[in-house]
Amino acid sequence: MLGWSELPPDIIHWISLQIDNPFSLIHFRSVCSSWRSFSILKFLPVTPLKCPLPLDSGGCGDDCHILNSRVYLLKSPNTSPTPKYWLFKLEESENGEIVLCHLFARRNVFEYNSLEPTTRLSLNLLNCQIFVLAHQHLACFSEWIEGFESIMDCVEPIGCMGLDGKNNKFTILGKLSFESLAMYSSVDECWTELEIDIYYPQGIVSYKGKFYAIDRPGRTIVVEPTTLEVNTFQRSRPRDKIRRRWLIKSADKLLLVEMYIKRGYDLYEEKEDKIWFEISKLDEKRNNWEQVEDLEDHVLFLDNYCSFSCLATEIPGFRANSIVFLDMWGTSDNLQVQERILVFEFSEHGIRSLIDKHEYVQLFGTPPGWVISNE
């Protein structure tokens, strides 16, 4: 039997062409000299998948496409006295190139303020360990704004199925420019608008072969992608206290995360005892949400564009059973991103600023010196 290093050159090259992110290619080329010699030299930009929308009154929408967003944790090669870590996000641009972003960066905004927007960094990753923490998809499209007579570039999270492997058959669910939720099938190459009224979905995910969405009033929408059957259920909650909801897959569970704000709370006063979170897990049999006391050994990261769950042990220094989120009240536009990140800990049942913990701040900072190449 041939060893891995003795694979035929054409097979090695073919495998390297199937790799869908730059870090996996680095690992692939680092296996041995043979793999490095016969694989592609650098990651090839991936052409975004198209899902054109029906044209609106301004002739916009047919540019709709899907972009990837991945969150990575980088571990330094130097473990003395302790290893260092850096948390960041890579997003695809419209032309398929990879863009380095802060984890909580808003689309098309260069968030590393200490660097010039035109700066091109060279990162030395050969001796670093790289861990993928999350992989999500976004729909990007243009929309004509009536009254303002202008075109707006829109970015919205979507639920998706089949967007792995060769992407020959995929299905996505989103609201985008439609009046209600709509589903796109790559097989039929068209959108189908669903017969359900929804103002704005606060979360859309795929889970165990179905799509789940939740709207502002707290109604959960369940969509069967093959039959387009739609069902809904709702748990009664005082609407005036809930500021925001998220749907997040955590291990084998689907979680509903609800942010509560104390009634009469001034958004500019201290937040410590005015904001709290409640977590519920999906009960598929009863079509209901069952409240749980905490996140056990997980940490949640909440954002409009990229929210995910991971084990606290995957990010050294983070305390389990906590939620990391961006201050949504815009206390100051002059603050750097890490100064606007808040942490909710269930054990303390309170909010604290990320900058209160030095090891947290290092994770979210600009590209550290140990990863920037001198070449």
C-alpha cells in the first residue's frame, strides 16, 4: 500500500483544488515536500454562488450572491511562558477575495483602526495552530429605495442547506427584498415566496433538515424545505422587555437566546443590572422552547452577522457559561471595537466590559506582532 507522501501528483493537485479556505491549504501544503510541490501555490478566490432576486422597481436584485464568513482562533508557536491567542474573522468580498476582519466588524467597514485601509498584511502562519470556530453565510444584494431614488447595498444573514462540498444542490431561506420569507433552490434556480407574514426575522438557521426563524414578536417559524410546509409556534413573553433574539446551534441543540432590558431603563446609564439574558432549547416533539438555567461549558458570541457557540476550553481565558456581545447602543463612535464589547456571565448575572479582563482584550486586538511576517 502506498503511503500518503506517495500519492500520484495529479491526485494531490486535484485535492488541493477542492480546498475551500486558505488556512486548510496551508496545512495541506505543510504535510510533506511532495504535497507542497504538486498542490496549488496559493488559495484561489472562490466565485460567490448566485441566487438572483426578482428585479425591483429600480431594476435591482439580480446581483444577489452568497458570501462565506469564517471565525478562526490562532495559537502562537511560542508557548513560553504561555501561548498567546488571536480571534478574528475572514469574509469573502464580492470578487471572491478574502478580507481580514474584526470578529464584530460590520460589513464593508475596516475595523483595525491602527492600520491604514490600504495596508496589505503578510501573516506568518507556518508554525501557528489554527482552529475554525464558526462558518456562516450571508446574502448580499442591491435594493432600490423608493422616495430617496437611490440604490442601497444590503447584507443579510440567511439559513442554508447543502452549502458544503461541491455546492451542486443547495437551498437557502431569507427575507431579503421579499414581503415575507422566501426560499431559493439551486436546482430550480428560482425563489419561492412562502405564505406567511413576517416583518423582520431576528434569526434564521437550518437544524436537522428544517429551517427555523424567529421574528420580533417572538414567533418561531418552521419550514420544511422539500414540501415548503410552514408551521409556527409562540411562547408568551412580555414583549416590551425583550430587546433582541438569536437562534444559535450549540453542540446538538438549537438555542433561543433572548436579551432582556429592564423596563424604563435609560440606554445611556450603567448596564450592570439592567440587562440580562435567558436561554431556551428547542423541544422538537412539543414544538416549544424549554428554558435552561445556563450554557453549561459553552460561550456564546452574539452579532447581527456572525453568531456562534463554542466550548470555553477552545478559547483559553474565557469563562464558561458566558455571552460575549457588542454594545448595541453606540455609546461612542470614537471607541475601538474591543472597548464596545460586553460580557454577560450567568454566574454573576451581570454585565462587564471586555476591557476589564486583559486576556480578553488581547484576543480581539489588531493582528499581534507574533503573527505578522517581517518579509
